[in-house]
Amino acid sequence: MKFFLDTANIDEIREGASLGIVDGITTNPSLISKEGRDLEDIAREICDIVNGPISLEVVSTVSEEMIEEGRRLSKIHKNVVVKIPMIREGLKALHVLSQEGIRVNVTLIFSASQALLAAKNGAAIVSPFVGRLDDISLNGLDLVSDILTIYENYDYDTEVLVASIRHPLHVLEAATMGAHIATMPIKVLNQLLKHPLTNIGLQQFLADWENQKKLESTE
Ligand code: G3P
């Protein structure tokens, strides 16, 4: 499973990258706005830190403008994946951009039918938002499972990127299903590696080691 960080914050990206397990980055207009900096500057800086797909989202909602914006974003760096929302105009833009060989991540996916249409139009990646479905009492991971089944039925190459991840179980269950990518906040990445028994066990090992050393030095 590929691990992406869902952030535009450079400190968080550096922190995740230093662990060696970050394969890519996803951003969205909310995350970019939070940084209060120019999108292209942020994107270039991210591309210098992480050598993998970096999703940058268009903010136009008319297909012709989405296409122009997508072409412009894709020229920032070879690793840029253009993120397009799953709306009617987005589906048209996806068709054109994917025909031009531009990799597109179709975002704001909330149903299997949307994911099917995105794959048919050549999406490189689809992003089902699991946490936001859970928020309205629907099971977000059921959607991921349905999409994976449909893509397997028809041998689609489109990768399923599980987004809107809120906790480690989202990642583990998505991995159990065979989802290709999980994008998560740095908090979830850190939660994945922690276990209280690891810390307790390590403290015991080190204490035993120190005690033995003290005994040896008094002999
Ligand atoms: O990748 C999509 C993600 O940024 C949305 O997450 O937590 O705002 O639903 P959230």
C-alpha cells in the first residue's frame, strides 16, 4: 500500500518524509489556503522533498477552464497529478486531460457510480472520502470495497486512493481490502507506528541493561 500525506504544510511533509515511508502528497484548496502561500511555490517545494505523485487541485468549475488549469498545473513538475472534482464539468475535463496523457486524480468521490465513470474516462486515481461518509452515518469503507470490486471486474488500472482518513483503523481496513493508496494527516501516520507495549517493553529492556551494568561495575 502506498502512503501519501494529506497536507500542504512543509514542516509536516519534512517530518513524514524523514520516516522514509511517504510515497506522495495530496493537497486540496482548503489545505493550500491554510498555508497562506502561492500554490506554485508550495508545489515546487513539495516536489523537492517528496519524489512521488503530488496532487494539485483545480478551482475552476467549467470544463474548458478546468482543462486549462489542469494543463498549467501539470507543467509545474513531472510528478504533479491534477486533481479534478467529480462533477459533470469535471468528467468532461477528465476525458480531455487523460487523452493528453495528463494524470488525473478524481476527487470528492462519494459513490461507486462516480468512481465507475471516472475510471471509464481514464482517471489515474480516484479519491473516495471515507471520513466524510462516516460523518453522515454511512460506511465509507464499504464504498472503497465496492469500487475495488468494480475495478477488478473490468480490469481498470485506476488506483483507489482512500481519502478523508481520520484514524489508523481506516488505513488498516483499507489495506485489508487491497486499496492502492491511503492519504492521511501526519497525526494518523504517527498513530500508526505507536504502541504502548512497545514503549513499556523498551523501558524494561533499558532498565535491565543499566542495572546489569551497575552490578558489573561494583563487582
Ligand atoms: O484528501 C481529502 C481530505 O483532505 C479530506 O479530509 O478530513 O477534510 O474530510 P477531511
